[in-house]
Amino acid sequence: MSTMRHCVRHARIVCANTFRKFQSLHHNASDIGIVLSLDDTNKTSLQDILQLKIKGSQGKLVPVSDLVNIRQDTLQKTIYRKDQKQVVYVTADMAGELESPVYAILGMKEKLQKIELPKGYKLDELYLEQPSNESNFAVKWDGEWQITLEVFQDLGTAFLVVIIIIYMLIVGWFQNFKTPLVMMMAIPLSLIGIVLGHWLLGAFFTATSFIGMIALAGVMVRNSVLLIDFIEIRLNDGIPLKQAIIDAGAVRTTPILLTTGAVVIGASIILFDPIFQGLAISLVAGAIVSTILTLIIVPMVYYMTEKKKWENNSNNNDNIKPTE
């Protein structure tokens, strides 16, 4: 203990804003740095630091202000780099009615074009890739916009894969390449309801809205399958095309409405949830509008595309005479 006191007594004291550091405490032939930090109440301003008392060689207390010179200066700006290229970060956030960064980016596009640049230079706007070189000025939109873009890109790819799989399944069942296209008309019909639903409720089309659109695709195609499958069953029984379509509408409307009602009731629970509202709007509005239009448009399109085929089959059957 006496050795430590002796070393501390002869230590060199360095004052730096908020702490005093004893740099020459020796222990077992090695230097040990000791840092004594001030309480927050004693370092609220520069004057608090300058009023610190330091004991001199004669035992007198000397204020730090007598030992140092104060000079105010500005720190040099930090140079940021990303991918070994110089970059300047400009950050902002959205608040108010327009919370999506998409609207801010669209609003900034015209203003960026009005920026005066040195002769021979231009300002490029990048959304996905990073600038390839530093020979020109470039704005790379990042942050929440980058995440949103990547999410919608992945969901768009998933939606395309879902459509292809649904088409392949229907082709495999009906052994026909044209009829599945008629059945899948329910998917774009559901988009009408999704857009109208978001517009009526004043909601933004979010990633959860996209997920609801993907989930709704299979349900709405099922309604078309129910209609056309029953139509073809009746046609194979020798019923005329028009009568087969009428019978399909009369028989299949009830199960189609029950399926749609179940989707609507289940999704209505989260209709006003702040996170999953987009999912609920897509399911509710898309299901209602798509069901109504499917019951009208899909049979009409099927009649127009298959009319000649079934009329020719009917005429061929009438021309075949039974042999004794």
C-alpha cells in the first residue's frame, strides 16, 4: 500500500475534459494506467473542468485554468466510405399522412433535377445497384426504400411462381391449355377489388397487402374451377352449352358464396389492425369483387371461347346414325 501511495504521489497527471489519468504507476515492472472519472454533476460545462484543483510539488492546489490554454476549433468533417467509394449520408424520415418513402422519393425527383452541378457532370438516381464509379454524382436511395423494394421484388417473384404452379395443376387435371386461362381470369378480377378496397379505406398498398393478394389467388381460381368443371360435366352428359352454363350457375353459386363468406368473415377480424390491415383489405375486398365478377364474366368468356368446339361436337353426334 505504501508503494502505491508513493507511486501515485509522484505520478504525472494529465487532464482531458472529463477525467484525470495517472500514467506512471509501476507494479511488477509494468505500467498500469489509472483513470479517475468525474461525476456527471462536476462536468456539465467547460468551467467545471477548468476549476479542478491539482496539487503541485509544494502541496499547493492549482486550478487547471492556470495550467492550460483554451482554444475553440471545429473538428474536421468525417469522410465516410462504402465499398471503397466516398459517400455522403443524408437521412430523413416520413411522418404525417404520407408515411411511405415512395412518395418522398417521387417528390424529390423533380427537385434533384434542378440542382446546379459543375459543367460536364450529371446526377444519377440509383434504386437497386450501387454507383459503379466516382466520376459522376449519384444519389442511391437506401434505407426503408431499399427494404421495401427488395420485399416487393421477392413477393412479385413468389406471385409469378404461384400462378405458374396453379396453371400447371389445372392443365394436368383438365388436359387442356386454353381452359385454365379462362379459369385464372379470377386473379386479375380480384385485383380490381383489392385496388378499390385500398382506395375506399384510404390505406396504402403494403407488403401484407401483397401477401393477401397471393393467398387470394388460389381461393378465387377455385371458384372458377367449380363453375367450369360442372359445365363440362353437363356437356359430357349431352346438355347444350347455354343450358350447362345456366345449370352451373344455379348449382355452384351457393358453395362459391359460402367459401367467399368464410374468407371475408375470417379476414374482417384484422381489418383495422395497424400492421395486418393491408392483408385484410386484400382478402375482403378482393374476395367480394372477384366472386361477383367471376360468376358473371368467367361463364361468358368460357361460352365465347368454347362455343364452336361444343357446337361441332354436338353436330358430329347428330350426324352419327345408329347401325342395325
